[in-house]
Amino acid sequence: MTTNEWILIGVAIGVFTLSLIVMILRLRAKASKDKLPDVGALVACFGEENIQSIAFVRHKINVTVNNVMATDMVRLKALGAVGINLVGQRIKFYFEQDNEKIYEALKVTLGEAVQNDA
């Protein structure tokens, strides 16, 4: 084999290896994005008995609570919530994606005990 053939084989192996690494990284990123935050942990941030109502408005989850000081905002952020705003007794937040799925899971978890508020 000539030197040019060896260079060509080396480049082909390099391209194959690089494309395999990129594919693995993309699959890992997709798998981590598909995970929803633990709804039980999310409810625990507010305290189930502290929640008055929940709503889904403009891609944000709104939770109205009895006592804002009882809400663990640090834990809420650690679960992946971003854009956390406090307006009176209402805590508005969203996640990078799947906000509607998270809201629906909250509704199911909290059940009839909590009103849906718009």
C-alpha cells in the first residue's frame, strides 16, 4: 500500500469515529431532554396542602399558594424551573420544554383537591 492509501484509510477511520461520537452525544442529549422532572418533588417544593390552585397560561405553569414563604424556590430551580416569577401569592415558572405535560401531570397528582385557575 502506498502512503496516499494509508492517509485515505486514516481519514476514513477519523471521520467514522467523529460521526459516531456526535451521534452518541446527540442521543444522550435527547434522552436527558425527554425526562420530565419528578412531579412529586415539584409538589413538595410548594407543599401539597399549601397549593390553592394551578393554571397553565402562555406556556407557563402558575401555582397559587397560601403561604409564599413555605415554598422552596431553590429546590424548584434545582428541578429545572426557569423564569420563576412571584406575583402576589402566585408563582409563575416554566421549564425548557414539556411545560404542558408537566402541568397535566401536576393536575393528575393533585387531583380534585386543587382548583384549576386561569
